[in-house]
Amino acid sequence: MIDGKDLLAVSKIATACERSYKTGSIVELKWSPEELPQQQ
């Protein structure tokens, strides 16, 4: 089942991909414990 944290995680990854594409640089993702989706 997909919940809000899953959607926020996908959005964060997509934003980092877009930024990397536009700048040509590596974007490091940093996650706080509250941002991590639940493992099932």
C-alpha cells in the first residue's frame, strides 16, 4: 500500500534527478528518519 511518505520520497528523488540533469552535477540525497518510507 502506498502512503504519503512514499509519495514524498518519490517526489524528493524526482526533484534531485531534475536538479542533477539541469546542473550536470551529482545531487546527494539526505534523509531524516521522518522522511524514510516504511518498509513492508
